[in-house]
Amino acid sequence: MSVILDLLELSTISKNLGEVEMSIARNALLSPIEPAKATDQVIQRISEAISAGVLNPGDRLPPEAELAQLLDVAQMTLRQALEILRGRGYIETVRGRNGGSFITKQVIKFSDPSTTANVRLKDLQDLIDFRMAIENEAAALAAIRATDLDLENLALHLENCLNHDQNKKDHWLADNSLHIAIVEATGSTRMIKAASTAQYELTIFFQQLFPNYESHKLHFEEHRKIIQAIKSGDPDAAWDASNQHLLSEYNYFAQLVAE
């Protein structure tokens, strides 16, 4: 009889636990859908590429027909997106033989410091958790898969971070670019897209909510440890170094929100 009661109690606990888990999952997956037009998706994709340091000032976008094919959208949709980006000052279109659409500036505009009060720490933690899930594993995979060319690229990105330490906009973008380069070393297109989206969302936090952000040498040392572990071919050390860096980043941002 006691065994039956224990089983019934265990069943009740499992059911209650399942209801809690399903409630969280249900709330996440059945949340309101934000309608996204193709034009908006093109704008976000190009903005992500800029904030991730994949596209930089002076870079020329592929010709419209080619870019539309790459993004799998109609040329009219692409033209509408480029027109909006042009209006925001992110691209400039030059006519003529050597013309085209060029990146003019980065997608970073700082807001008033008072907007910090509007940030939800829970949203920031959720975003950092997502980055950990992607970037920690990416660092470990990069330690296994990185080629000599990847390692050379990572070294250049690390040096770029140090060279831009005095300007917070430039340092932020150099930092983003380094993180994407680490993920790029995995060779996984899905991971690159996910990491770029996360960097773009974090950049929105950065520009709107962290006007007091200051780059510091701690980030460089943490980055150096990640790159060194990847270069050494040590996936466990790379995972740990990435995890420690993202924890440090979260704590720093959380402190800014609290100020």
C-alpha cells in the first residue's frame, strides 16, 4: 500500500513539474507573433551584418540582383529595404561605373542615460543565456575545427579589439566582430546566423541602455584566453573561457542597469 502511495505521490509531483515546465515553454512558444514583412527582415539582416562587423564603413553591397538572390527576396523588396536604410544614413548609393550601395556608418546611436531605467534585467539575462548556449559551444567547436586561416583571422580580430580600446563605439564593434569570427571558425552557418542575431539584439541594449559603457582591459584578457584555448586545440578550456567571459559581461551590464 505504501509503495502505491509513493508512486501516486511521485506521479503527482511529476505532473505538477510538467505543468510548470509546460507553462514556461507554452508562454515562450505561444507568445504574440510580430508580423515581419520581407522588407523588415532584409533591413534587420543587413543591420545584423553591420553590428556584427561583417559589413563595415566603405564596404560595397553586392549588386541588387545578386543581393536579392542571396537573400531570396524580390528585387522590389530589396529596393524598399535599401531605401529605408539609405534614409537612416546606414548606406549611400553612388551612381556610375564604380557605383553601388556602400555602408556609411554603424548601427549605433546612444540614447539618453535615463532610458536605463526601462531595461528589464530578465531580458538581458535571457539574451546572455542564449549567447552562452551558442558561443560557448562555438568556442569548443572552434578549438576542434579552426584552420590556420581561422587562427590568423582570430589573432587579427583580437589585435583590432586592443587597437580600438579608447573609443567605446569602435571597441564595441571590434568586440562583436571578434565573437562572430570565433563562431565563424566552426563552419556552422546556423550558429553564425544565431550569434549575429544575438549580437544585434545586444547592440540595441548597448545603444539604448548602456551609454555609460566603457571598454576595459579585462575584456581583452578574457578574449585572449578564449583565442589561446582555441589555438591550443583545447575545447574544454575554450568553453570555460567563453563562459567566464560572458558571465563577466553579464555582471558588468547588470551593474550598469543598477546604477
